[in-house]
Amino acid sequence: MNDGNITTIGQVIKQRGTDSRHKDRVFMYFEDERLTFGDYLDSCTRYANMLLRVKAEKSPEHFHVGVLMQNYPEFLITLGACALAGATLSGINTGQKGAMLGRDIEFTDCMLLITDNTYLPEVEAVIDDLAIINRQDVLVNNFRDEDKTLPRGYVGLGEKLAETEAVLGSLAFAAAPDIDVDPETNLMIIFTSGTTGAPKGIINSHKKLLGLSTSTVAGMNFTENDVAYGVMPHFHSNSVYLAYTPALVCAGGIAFRRKFSASGFLPDIKKFGVTTFNYVGKPLVYILAATEGIVDHDNRLRIAIGNGASGVEQKLFRERFGLDWVMELFGSTEGGATVIRMPGDPEGSVGAMPPKLKLFREEDGKETEPARIDENGQLLNYSKAVGEIINTGGLDSFEGYYKNEEATNKKAAGGMFHTGDLAYYCLGEKDGQPARFMYFVGRTGDWLRKDGENYLSEPIVDIINSYPPVFLSAVYGVPCYQADELIMVSLKLADGETFDPQDFYNFISNHASMIEKWRPDFVRILQDLPQTETIKINPKDLKKEFYNLETFTDPLYWRERGGTSFKPFLLEDFNGLKFQFVQSGRANQLVRG
């Protein structure tokens, strides 16, 4: 879309839904449902008028709408409604529960919450503790439920829409709002982890989303003939940046199901004529496992784009499904730095670094040296080659964190974007010119990255420290042979206490605030935890040793996927994992110093 007069997402929705070329084209494929661009505009218009009426009734300080639901069309319809009405959608992470869920709703000043029956019990558990909304401010998307009965006090989404139509009249209800939306209006708050332990809300204006879509569309050569398959939750930036906005801007399509299914992937891409697929973390691993022994090139899929897949997984995926390319990239929801692996770039890298991106060592702040790799592919100079990725050229599309000036200033210190991510680079050549090919390593400091999402260790530490046998704990990320990191905890037990693997597993599984992705994968028992001179726990050396039993003899436990307890982690287990790292092309992840 090259129309300079289009500056907001709402304008794109109106144009696509009214022009004769596109209004009858299918925009949204959801299971057996189809929405054309015209249908999408009509639905967004009705939702927008409903939101505007709620705003007029409540007179809230902030025109913010929280959405907590599975990947239903109603999520993206609400996003489009916010675009038309000048509102902000707060994408509530469906993994949140208890106090953390309540905190996210209140922190982002939601005047209304739209959820579904899957997550209504979690809302009910905290609703009485919320000052900003009550039960009547919670709309439940129960359109597809056979039993539409709701607990007392809650309102069905369809019921609220019908009520609005009755008040406004059918003509007014179906008329697009005549609102001049500022392109810098915050359209969506997308959560990531925060420096205080609570999630941070990343600001995403119309201007930012349209700007990002331009580069994404160019990188994927996305056109109106493409259909994007969004497997990530709609509250995740990967879904919004790489599926929804490219499809909307280019008048293509977006296909999705309410929840990712590895076994449903191949039937879906054939059913919907999918051409592009976005991922974060482990979807490729799960899909490859679910389709083992299958080679199917009888599909339209041409590109997968995302991050967290190893070189081996990328190659297998291309070969199995006949893709032109798997575009592994480095990026963040903040939008402050991006690197994309293009055809011809070294396997395992995330692409060639732009000149403005540089790596700086944590220890002394100096720029890193090129990596030295031995004949077995092992990194030889970790301490001198690994550093934080910093955009020295500015902030790119980073617009700050919602109501968190301190974190915004830290991220943008010195007018440069500090990613908090670690990498090294190898020298090479691209298009006849010298190039620095970047290899992602992990997170700095107390950050963790698991299954495509960033977390801070502090809230996990707080939970584990509440386990009675624990005196002190340290939580940190360790290598994963599939993608991102696993979570490891080192414990110093209280005097006289012993470690009970089953009891600890039961504790973390049943704790109300311990979301599933926070649960430790490894547990190390130490006599003392390493400390800094200021008596703060320092996990730096623990991260370097991770679960490498060749470097320590402390008791170590792990839980395998699907397991219901922790069990001793032995040298043969470590050797087995090392083999899996080699097989997946991620052996360098085991070099930590």
C-alpha cells in the first residue's frame, strides 16, 4: 500500500472493506468460517460503536479495552474496532493468572475486558479485587458455545452488541465512526517482561504498525495472493507484526485456529492455501515431530518467518514442505533492532548485521571481537566475542513502555537501543562485501527467554523463595537444544532441610502465580550461592556452568517434557543432551565461557 494519505490502521480497514476490488475477497480464515474484507469492516464498525457507547457511559480516563481470549476472530475484530474508534487494545497474556492477571488489567487502565469461557474462571478469581472494572464490564465471547449461560453478573458479547444496536438504531450502529484518529495513537499494548518483575506494556501506535508492515511486506514479498498462517497467540507481536498487518495492508489473507496444533498444521496450510507461516520458539520442532516420515510439497507454502529454530530444523522444514526459504530473524516487540537471515547467509546465523548494530561486552563495555571457531564448530573466545546487541544508530520504531518511564529511559540510554540480548558474530562476505553474520546466544542479566517470550527472573525467585525448605535461590536461563532457553534454579536450602523432588514439583505446579512457562526445568542444590561484593546473588558463573556435569558435582535434578516430578540428572543424561545439541546444529550453545 503506497497511498500516502493512509496513516492509520482504521483507514486501511475502511479502504479494504469498501473498494470494489477487495471488499469481497476473503481476509480471515478461521476453522470453517470466512470473513471478507467487507465483513471485517462491518464487524469492526459495530464493535467500534459499542466501544464508543461504553466510553460515553463510563467517561473513563483512558479509552482502553482489554482482550483475554483464544485466537478467535473477535480478537482481531476488537483490534480493528479500536483502530476505527481511536481506542487502545491491551492484549492480555493468556498465561497470566491470579494477582498477575489482575495487575495487567488494572495497569493498562482497561475500561472493559472481553474474554471467553476458557479464561472466564481466571477472571472470576480476581474480579472482586479489581478497582477499575466489575462483572458488568466483562464481556464474554460465547458465540460458539452450545451453552451460552454465564455466571451471574457477566454479559455476553453478542448481548452487548444487540443492546447497543437497540439504543443507537440499526443505521447508526452500522455506520463507521467519523473520528479523526491521530497516527501516533497507541493502538495496542503488547506485554513483555518488566524491570521490576511485572510485565511491561510496549506501545504500538498506528504509525509504528504501518511502518513495520512496510519492511515485513518487502522482506517476504507479501502480496494480495498470499495467505499468512498465524500460529502464535493474537496478543503476541509475532502474530500482529508478521501475519495480521501484512495481510491487511496487502489485501491478502490470514488463517488461524483458536490454539496451535502441530498435527493440524499440514491440513490447515492445504485447506486455507497458506503461503507464509510465522513462528516463535518451538513450533517448527513440534510440526516436524508430528509429520515425521511425511514429505509434502503439494502446498502453496513458500516462506516461514520467525525466530528460535536451529539451522537443522530450518533445513528439515524447507525440505519437508518444499519452502523457498525459512527467514530466521532476530528482533523484539519493541522494534528497536532487527536482523534477518536471507538466502545464502550461513546456517545457524540470524543474518548479516546492519552497520549500526554492534556488540558490547558486559564485563568492560568494549566492543566484541569476531568469533573464532575451531574445526568442530566450537566457539573458542566466548568471553571476548559475546556481547549485548545494541543499535548505535537510534531507536528505530521503539516508542516506549506504557507508564514505565524508567524502563523506557534504560532501554533508550544514550539515544541507542539496548536489546538485552547476547550474540557473537563471524566475519564473512555478502554480495561481494565484508559482512558480520550474527549468532544469537541468550539474554543478559536477569532476563530469561522461553518459548518465544521474555521473562524476568525476579518473580520466579520470589515464588521459589516462598517454598519452606529454601533459604535462597537463583533463577537463570540455560541452553535448550530446540530453541531459546530452559529455566534453571540453584537452591541453597535452609538449615536441616533436604530436597524432595516430588514435593518441589508439586509446589511449583500448584502455586497460583507460577505460570507454566516459569516452571524450572533443572534444579541444582548448592551449599552456598555465589554473591557479589554488595551481597547480591550473582548467577553469572552458574549460567556458565548451566547443567554441565563436567564442571561441578552438586546434586542436579531435571524434569523431562511431560514428566510429573524431578529426577536426578546424571552424566549419561548430559551426554544424551549434548548429542541432541549436535543433531540440531546448536552445539555452540553449550560453550558458556
